[in-house]
Amino acid sequence: MLSTVKISCDLCVVGGGIAGMLAAISAAREGSKVVLMHERPVLGGNASSEIRMWICGAKGKYNRETGILEEIALENLRRNPTKNYHLWDTVLYEFVRREENITLLLNCTCMDAETEEGEFAHGRTRRIRSVRGYQMTTQRFYEIEAKFFCDSSGDSILAPLCGAEFRLGREAAAEFGEESTTVEADSMTMGMSCLIQGRETTRPVKFTAPAWAKRLTREEGNNRRPSMESESENFWYLELGGDRDTIGDTETLRDELVPLALGMWDFVKNSGDYKAENWELEFLGFLPGKRESRRMMGEYLITQRDISDGRVFADEIAFGGWPLDDHYPGGFYHRGRANTNVQTPAPYSIPYRALYSKNVDNLFFAGRNISMTHMAMSSVRVMATCGLLGEAVGRAAAIAARENIAPHDVYLSHMEELQQSLLQGDCFLPSKKRAVGALCRAAKLSGGDDRLRSGEDRPHAIYGTDRCSAACAVPCGGELSYTFPEGRVGRVHITFDSDLERESLPGGSCERTHCTRANVFLNSPVMHMPPSLCRAFRLEGELGGVRTLLAEEGENCRRAWDIPVDAPFERLILTPLSNWGGEETVAVLSFDFN
């Protein structure tokens, strides 16, 4: 008989993709005990070395997603300048493993859930008591009891296991007044892809396709117009399954996608239509990357109209801005364009109420499975946006666990706390500003101006600013300081310039903005830290003429610092010492306290 390990925690997150990772990390940083159960050997989901999709997010100037995502991106620039996928896996692994409050269960598949029925808060009728997973490497079962659960599995595995309400497929356009060509609702979805990547060499490399590879006609191959000259060619259109069951047919579809991927590489190499003599196949994925399956039903259902009309939600906890990018169910064999590309008002608002179940009392969700229509999902589904949803869920779950309340109670009585927690964690909420304490606002500021305490942590059109250096350029070794009557300082917030537009990095737009790359060219650039980012700084508090060191960093890789202090002072001093570009000044966007 196989053994069972039992664990109790505040939050159990099922699924270790980008959304699940950030949910686990943010909850753990807020003091919650977290179990992260992931069925693969590496973290990252679609962004991992097993699948290799890019982490895309909102379009538009200065709309880059920050918070934990920016921490990961900057750490990856420092540790992984050639964008090696195996090093990328270690960066993601380290971000989870270094959180003491997270128990990480890799190679562990969620297979069952124990639930109870009853009359719970706000009309909910079910509650999850525990989930059960099987870890294939240890041949053990894990039973996780938790106050709250978060489904970030992509396919919403907890829906059938616990009876959570969900939708699957495309809604009729008339149901929500959406701009969709779907006249009658159906079960169609977007498909899945097995990606390929190439590496340019200095010599001709022969490729012989196996007999079972798909033989593409010239019309089929050229219909998607592969381009080995483009740094953005990642063969995403090798897609099938939207007209089938994207869960139940996954293995069958994999057996079609791999021959299709090999057939495309054979076409690129041997058709004579592409200059690919010196290219070799670097990677072929055997794990399909999915775009859509079940979508949980929450307190609120986001529609395409909410996005396109730019609706601003009072319970805004994240933003999006990817186009309405709806892939045709036929995938690769659909004639003509493979997808739509309708621009959205970036950044648009995403509400908290779409992140928890309408019928299961203690179930959150984060990722492409949140409460939204198919058309809304075509934009919200991209991983940077999903990461923001995960960070919001983690912080909300931490509040709910601490206060012993339901997810909906967070909406009713703790929204301002949740929003300010996200802002303090360097997340951007387009309709909100980070609160700055009254003592800070009244203090005498030396070495800078009031933009440092505006609660605006990035240049953005909504603030009327345009350049990261607009806030304050401090000479290296110079001081920014606040002087005030003796008072207790709770936390100090500092934001440096990490070049959100990545204009200081080498390569084209695709290279500069993504953490990973697709094809590897002979001249693929070597990345580096943004030169504008502060490399070394010192933060001190002063009382009665005596200075106390509060924080010091010599190899800083973070854009934002939220430093707990909880001590009386009459002066705070920030001394930027250097930046990564070796310039004479350091750009500081924010320096304030509560």
C-alpha cells in the first residue's frame, strides 16, 4: 500500500504556471502557509522549457506588468543573459523555493477533492475540505487540507472534482452583446500547440524528416508564412484541437501536433522557399501548450464589452491590454488568417469578483480559467496578465485567512486594503494610486521634489508624465531625505527606474521585452541589466542625531522595495550609490513612507 502524507495550510494552489507561482509567492510573503501542487517537473507552465511560449501582456507605453513578474524578469537578465531555457527554469524554481512559507510539490497531480455541502456565506453551497495528489517520483499520495484553494491549473481540474460552476466554449454574440461572429453558442475553443525552435549555425545542416512526419503542401506551408529572419517567429500557429475536446483529446492531438511540427521544419528546411540551409532544429515540444478549456464562474463574469468599452471597476485588482486575439478552432488547417487581432484600450480594468467561485465557498482561481466569456478570454489569457491575477489572489487569500472570512467578504470590506497591498508590492492599478502617509506628506523633503511622494510609481499617460527620469536624478552618493517631528515609521517604499520600455537593452522589440527567445541566431544579443536601475543603495533612519541602517544593497536587481521599519525616527535618508550603467546619477521614481 502506498503511503499518504497529510499537510495543513492556509492556501493550497493547484498548478505551478505563472499565475499559480505568483499566487503562491504573494500569499507566502503575506505570512500565509502555502502548498503549491504542480504536476510537471519544472515550474512556469506554458512559459517553461517544456512548452516555451512567451510571457506576453498589455500593449502600450509603460504598461509593462511589474510586481513579482518584474522581479523575475530582472533577475533573469542578471542570471541568464543569453536566455538559456534551462537557466530560466532555475530562476522560476528559485523564486518559489526561497519562500519559507511555501511547500512545493512537483510531479504531483491533483486527482481528487473532498468537499462538503451546506449553507455557507453569501449563498455558497459547497466547500472544499482537502485535495489529494499523487507524486509519481516518490509514489506517495499527498492530502492537503487548507482554508482556501486556488485553481491555477489552466484546465480547471477542481471544477469537476468539487462541483464548481464553469463554462466551456464560445457564447453566442447576442448573449452579452459581444462583437463576435458566433451566432449560436458551441463547445469550440482555441487549440493547442507543440512549438519548435531553431538554431542558426555556421555550416549547412541536413534535416531528414521521419516517415511519419506530416508532408505539407506548398499551399499549407506558405499559408502561415514562416520567417526564419524574424526574431518573433515562434511557430505559434502549429495549432490544433479547437474543434475537439482540448482536455479529453490532448494525447491524440499531441500525436498529430508532433508530426505537424516536424513537417513544418521539413518544409522550412527542404522546400527551397526559405533560406534555412544553416539552421538546425533546437527544440520540439512534446507537451502541448493550451490556450483555452474550462472557465470558472465567479461573482462577476467579464465580457468583451467590459474590455472594449474600457469599463473601470471599483474592485480593480489587475489590468490587461493584449488584443482580442481569438484563434480559429480549425487551427493550422483554417484557411486564411489564423486569428483575430482587435486592439483593446490598454490598460483596461479587471475586477476582483472574477477571481472566486460563485458556488464554492473557499475557491479562488487565477489564470486563463477565471470568470469570463470566451471573447474576453481571448485577451485576458496571456501569461503576464494571468500573473497579475495570481498575485492578486495570493494577497486576497492571505487577507481572508488572517481575518477568517470568505473571498466575497474581502470584496465587501477589505478592497482598499487589497488594492493598497498590491500597489505596495509594485503592482500597477490604472485607476488607483498608492497611498502615502500623512507624516511623509507633511515632512520636509531634501534632494528631490514632491513627485517622489505622489504615489505614482511609473511614468504613464494617466499621470501626465512621460520619462522614468522625470522624478528625481540623484548624484551617486547624494542623499534624499525627509525631516519630520519624531514619529513612528511603518514602512518605506522606494521605486527605481528599471527601464520599463526596455529601450536600453539590445536587439529588436521582441528580444528586449521578453524573458525568453524563440529561434537562436548567430548574432542573438547578450542581455544585461537596465543601465538606469540602481545597483547599490543605503537606507537609514535618524533619531537624536544617531543613524540606524534600515536596508543596504550592493547588487540590487529589484525595481521596487517595500521595507518594513516599525520604529520611531525624525529623519529618513536614502543614499543611491551606483547604477548598473556606471552613470553619475541614479533615477528614483518614488521614495516615501507610511
